[in-house]
Amino acid sequence: MKRIIFITVILLVACGYITVAYFKSLNPPGRHTSQVMRNIPTDAAVVFEFPNDVSFYDIFRNNTLLAAVSGKENIDELDTLRNLLGTNADGLFSGQHVFVSVHPAQNGTNLLLTGVAPKNFKASAFNDLAKNPLLILSDNAPGKNKGWILYIKAIKKRFYIINKGKGIFSGSFSKELASQAAGFYTDKPVFAVEPAQPDNNALGSLYINYQQTNPLLASYFKNTANLPLNFYGLASTAKLSLNYKSDALMFNGTSSLTQGGRHGYLNVFINQKPADNHLKNIMPSTTAYYNSFTLSNTQQFFADLDKWQRNTGIAKKETALFTTIKNETGVNIRQAFNSFAANEFTVLTTRFQEKLGIVALKNGSKLLPHFLNISSEMSENSGRLNYDRLMYYLLGDAFGSFRKPYFMIVDNYLILAASYPELQSYYETYMNRKFLTKASEYINFDNMMSQRGNICYFVHSKNARYVFKRDMHKETYTAFNEGSPGWQNVYGASYQLTASGNSFYTNFCIGADTLRNQDNTIASN
């Protein structure tokens, strides 16, 4: 018996030694994620991590959606670079994880690639690239860092590679971004990084810094007053996992609030529970994009909103406005609105640049006289509010652009618009049931979305193009809309946040325009 125990112990020790020796010969990505993130400049809004191996590229070889979203030029450049450096066993960074970060630039964005070299990798291996007739290699020394410049003949562009030390290498087609990365390092990475090993079932990981999303979008849009997505300065970072679907890019994970970070408008929803979104059923068929908000407890929301408004210093103006309304009209509008408001509201933009607000009500007929008493009446159920920014104080930042809107109460919905013709246009849509949900393409996309949540952003690609043509920088619009593949191959995109403890469970979906892609396939046969 003692002999059996002794042999078993010896075998366990031997197995342990072999296991440790094997894994020490590798350079597992999870161990270095935090180290890589420390070397990525903090103006990055998004970082995509993926394995640099043949299997990953095989999965997406014929997937036009990735190229449509990223931009064909970016994909072509990265694909050319991949072929030069290699992904097979002889490639410089084969089998390692690559981190592609997106940084705002003038009239667009720049990409930075960062990665950890394989174990026992020697930087002198880059010198062997000089033998490749498809490129020209030269030395580069930005600051204290050793580096190289690859002039790629096929695309007539230079790629700048920086040796950051400790096995970390960064590269970019932008000389300015490469130089910025060369001198950057922080002990406190912005992105949420878990010390545990990454999810081996995920094809890739998407890291998001919410506070940098507006600067990123601003690099695409010349008109930043009407962005399709606004996180209102939410101090949070997300880590989402990519899951494969042939007709969609789907990410899910968690958005964690930054400890000690500034509280933004979306923090007001953190105490809510998942709830059904019904307002999507009355979105007009011309909707370009919408932001919808769903509550499980309206009293909790109004209490948290009031607390947040007091903390941000706007409570004095808010109280002064409600007092003025009470003195001039006798209406306690805050009490009335909070009593009759239901648990959903949304703000949307149509392809015709109409901006509408919709608020679900418990009893529209009881709220109507209160609104008519504080408005210039247009009809028996509509008018124009006489008091500036009232809706902003009642519902928060989502309604910040509605100064003195026109309104109409139909059934149990409060409809808001910047002009009376826009209000009448929606009323016609409502009465004739011309809704987005009538389209089979939307139904297919909606089936990929979470049916319960608290915050949802949705963009309808085809309808949004009319708005983007006006609001985007010309070069950006041309690259995304006229390229092939491009945004015309995308049906829509959604981003959903569901409160869960002190974080938000997050779903991000980009769906292909399957009807268009089917037509293209038929035409090519």
C-alpha cells in the first residue's frame, strides 16, 4: 500500500513538472493582457483582441460584415500586413494575441496594433524582413525606442513598428500615432482587465472605454450635436466577447462602473431591473436611430434622477423653473408628470432629420390638461410648451435638445417634436401604423436583440445614411457608404445595457442586410 502511495506521489510530481515546463514554454495571452493595455494610449475608445492564427482568419475569410464595419481600406491594409508578417508557424507573431486599438484623428481614426512577442523571440528577426522583395525595411528610433519602418510596395504605405521593451511591440500606419505609442506607458490601464485567463470559447474580445466614445464619434462627424449614440460621459469600461454568427457580429459581456469615477446620466439607471421594451413597436418606419430607456421602478428612477441633478448642480435652476410654473399657472407639473408617466421613453431621429421624443404614459387623458395649461394650445390634444428645457428637468439628459418642443398626447403616449409639421407627420404614421416593426428585416434583427433591458441604442443603416451624409465628414461618409463591402451591407446595429448590481450586462450586435447580400449572391451566379 505504501509503495502504491509513493508511486502515485511521484507520478503527480512528474505530471506537475511537465505541465509547468510546457506552459512556461508558451506565452499565454491572458497573462499579458494587462501589460499590453498599459502600453496603449488612453485616447483609445475601443480595443479589439484576437488570436493571430490561421483558424481565426479562416472563420472570417468570406465574412463581408467585418470589412463593412471596419472599412474595406483598413481591412485590406491589415490583410496585406498579415500576409507579409505571416500567421503560420514561421510567422513573427503567429499564435499570439493581437490588440487593435482605435484612436481619434482628424476626419477619421487611426489604428494601433500592439502585441507580445512569442517566448524567446529576438527583435533581430525583423531584420530578416529586408530579404522580402515586397517591402523596404529601414531603421527607426522614435525617442529611446528601437523601431523599424516597413514600406509596403503593394499599398504604397509605411508601417511603423516600435519595440516597447519586455516583449511588447506596437505598430501603426500613422507615424504620429506610432510616435505617441512609443512614449506612452501607464501603471493604471483604463480598460477593465481581468487577471484570469481569457474565455477560450470566444473568438475575440472587445474592450470599450465609454468616456472616449464621444471623442471617437466626433472624429467621424462634423455635426456632433446629434450623434447616434451618446453615453453621457459614463465612467465605465466594458469587456465583451465575440461570438460567431454568419449574418451578425455579436458581442456580450459586462460594463463595469469605474470606482471613484464621475457619475453620469446613465448611472441613474443602475438601480433598475430588466424590463420589456414596448415603444419599439411604434417607432416610425423612417427611423434612422433611436435611444430608448426602460424602467422597472419609475419612483426609484425619479428619486435617483433628482439626487443626480442635485449632485450636478442644476437643482437650483430646476426648482426655480417648477416654482415659476406653479406661480404662473397653478400647475405642479413635476408631481403631475411623475404620477402619470409610465416606464418607457425614447428619443429618435428619422431619415428626414426629424427629432422626436416619445414617453409612455399611465393615463394620457389625465396628464393632458396639465400640459395644455402650461403651453400655447395648437389643438385639443396638442400645443407648444411655454417653458424652456422643461423636459430636460423632468427626464434628464436624454431630452436635453428639446427646448420648447411641440407636443401631442395620443392614447397613452406623449409625443414631442421640434416643429408642428413634424408632430403631424408622426401622427399620420401612428394612425396608419407605418412602423419599423412591420418590416421583416427588422423582425429578424430584433430576434437577435435582448428583449428585456434598460437602455438600448439602435441604428438603421439605410435610413441613417441620409442623416450621416449631412452630419459626417465627407471622407468618412464616402469610405463607409460607397466602399464595397460597406455600410450598405449592414442592416443595423444595437447596443443594449441592462443594470445588474453595480454594472451593466451588455449586448452589442451588428446585423447584415441579408436581403441585399442575397441579391448580390444571385447576381454574381
